[in-house]
Amino acid sequence: MKYQLFYWPSIQGRGEFVRLALEYCGAAYDDVARREGEAALENLLARRTLATPPFALPCLKAGRLFIAQTANILQFLSMRHTLCANSTVKRIWTHQLQLTIADLVVEIHDTHHPIASGLYYEQQKAAAKRRSADFIKHRMPKFLGYFEQILARETARDAWLTGKQVSYADLSLFQIIDGLRYALPKASARTLKKCPRIQALHQRVMDLPQIRAYLGSKRRIAFNQDGIFRHYAELDHSPSKTGRWP
Ligand SMILES: N[C@@H](CCC(=O)N[C@@H](CS)C(=O)NCC(=O)O)C(=O)O
């Protein structure tokens, strides 16, 4: 069976967490809008008569089933493919980690769009400067510090977030780090200095043969200024010499 992924064709966005999981487990999928254009997405979002209509994208079609919410899609895929450890405790734990990553994704998005998604960045630049300063000073260290501590609990050097087995949460954390390095190169480097295990995990995910092949393929869309991770140099704050923040 071939899955159909419905997501915006020109950005990584939230769809990328699903693409990484599909690529890792070698599942056949059609990235529908990259082939057919965005009209396919608009048609889907208008189909309120579906049994499970999506509110927003990404959405995955598996047979007759339409599944939305990134964490929900990943949990579904993990029931069919080897994408997390096979015990109830580990499944719930992996889902919990993914939901925390979903919270982080919203905060990353809000660094450049703190007022409204429907407004241009230029219309909310002043608020974006304040929001990104707070994100860099407080939120990014808090989130990444949490994941670093989770990894530190494992004694084995080659452990993943949930233990011995790689899970979709590891693939998602890889994506977060890749994106933060693109969007906030200076600030993320400062935070990541204190997170050696996260840095190592990012490299280890990149070295997984399926992920390496995907990243080198045309299927991987480059980061750009339309996605969740956007690079605006003026948002990549550093504290001043006196330690003060904007
Ligand atoms: N919680 C959802 C959020 C989905 C979401 O906000 N998707 C964005 C694109 S990345 C969207 O289509 N937003 C339109 C809207 O919220 O009206 C998830 O994690 O999948």
C-alpha cells in the first residue's frame, strides 16, 4: 500500500516530521501536492464529509483512513512500522516526547510570527524581536536542556531518547536541531554547547543510511523563508557585553 501525504509542497514545515518517519522506515508514499499542486490540499481541507476531516496539514491517507495532527500520524505509523519500541510504556513515552516537540514547534514558529500567522513578518517585526529574545534566553535552553537530561539518563553512549531503539521522536529531535541551526545559528550554537548528547544524536540520525539517502535526495526540500524555521539575522540575538538582552 502506498501512503499519500498531504502537505505544502514548497516547505519542510510540520510535514517534514512525517516525511522523515516515512523515509526512515522505507514506506512507499506519494507527496501529493509536490506532484499535483496545492489544489489537492485545498480540496482535501474542504472535504468535511470525510469520517475524520483534517483541520490543518499535514494529513496522511492510509487506505481509506485520513489521519491529521503530526504526533497522531507518527503514532499511527509506529503501529505499522518499526518506529518505536514495542511496549505500551515506550509507546506512550514516545508520544509524550513527540507532543513536547509539537509544543516547541509552535514556539519556534512564534519567534517570527508572534502576533498572527496571517500577517507578514514585516508587520510584526518589533514583537518578533522581543519574542525571539525570550525564546533564545529562556525557552530554547529549557526545551533543549530537558531533552539533554533525558539522553543523559541512558548510560549507553549509543542510546536514543527512549532507550536502545531509535524512534520517531529521535528523528523529530534531529529535525528540530537542523532547523534551529538554520534559523538561529548563533543562538542555537551557544545553547547546544551545553547539549553534547543532543548534538551527537543529531549526527547519529544524519548517519542512518535511510536518512542520509533522503537528505541527499531531491525529496528533501531546502530550508527557506516560508517554513517554520526561518533565518532573520536580526532575530538571532546575542546578549550584549554587559549581559543585557533586547
Ligand atoms: N497541531 C497540528 C498543527 C497543524 C498546523 O498548524 N499546520 C499548519 C501548517 S504547518 C496549518 O496548516 N495551519 C493552518 C491553520 O492553522 O489554519 C500538528 O502538529 O499537525
